[in-house]
Amino acid sequence: MNGSSDEAIKVDVGSIIISCAVVVGGTLLGLLIKVKVESPKVGNVIRVIAFVGLVGGIGTLVLSFYINMASDTPIYSSALNIVACCFFQVICSLSIGLFASKIVFKLPNPSCMALGTETSTQNILISLAILSISLSKADADAAMIIPLLYGSANSSTNTIFGLIAWKVLGWSNVSKDTTAVNMIKGYMDLLKKKRDGGGEGMGSEVQPMGVADGGEGGL
């Protein structure tokens, strides 16, 4: 990244504290409502909030990329060692998750696949939002390179890992012969059944899509 190491970076600590409080408070409130309140109306409200959050998250990501590309420190100007560090972090955390779940705890293959992906995935949207409100524009533009690079490394690495685990290793609950389109359709059908009050879990509902023979249960 460009910039002099002698330049002081001003950080708005108050904005960081408020952002963290909103994130933690919102997460805890959501979990409390989901666990304590059993009501179709509440479920509908949660789905609306989740959709709004999804749109906001995608908007934050797209806007961050746009701002970065128009800045003096675009993501494509990053040094190769920074790019390598981002991929290294993702691969290391993915490997640790797989080792712990597969070798140490001997979990079922679909669970290993899920935990490997989870341990290598961090929430870049929160970091992008905090950077944009706590630093000056020039400093935020430069700092955004890291979460954007990490997000790109994470999505590409886990996409490749997911395809290998599904199509080559057969670790997924879904059969290796199932197409991506049918898998998505089956998942949407599952969500619809759960929304309508039917279905107890993923295992039995994905059967129409084709579960691999002898497949193990997932999370």
C-alpha cells in the first residue's frame, strides 16, 4: 500500500465502540428472539430483517469495491506479498478447521466440510463499515484493501474447496451426480417447507436431490 509510515492515522475510537456495540447488541437480540419467541409472525419479521441485512451487506461490499477502485490505492495495485498473506491466512485457517474436525474430533464428512469453511471465513462487511466511519477517506481507502483482498481470497479458495469436497471427495450430503441447479432448487424447496412449518432438518429434505449412498449426516 502507498503512503508514508511517518504520517499519523487518526482513528475515531467513538465510532468503533458504537459500531461494536450495535453489532454485538443486534446479534444477541436476534439470538434471544429466535430462541425465546416461537411465533410465525416473529419468523416473518426475522426473514424481512435478514433480507434487508443481505441487501445492505451486498450494497456495502459493492460500494466498498467502487470506492476503492476510484481511490489512489486500488486493490489491483496491492503488492504480491499482501495478496499472498491473504491467501495464506485463508488456507491455514481452512486446514486447521479440517484437521480439528476430521482428525481430532472425527466428525462426519459434511460437518468437516462446513467447519473448514466456517473457520476460514471472517466477516469483512463489519470491517469495511468500521473502516469507512472511523478513518479519514484517504486512510480508509488504503485500509480497505486488506478486507477486500481477504474476501476475494476467501471466496475463491472456498469455492474451489467446496467443489472438490462435493464433486471429487463426496463429502457433501448431496450426491456428486447432482447438478448445481438441482441442488439450489432442492435447497429452496427445503426453505419453503421449513417456512410453511414442515420438515425437521436438512438430512431428509435433500433426498430428492440425491444424497450420496452411505452419506453421513451434516451439521
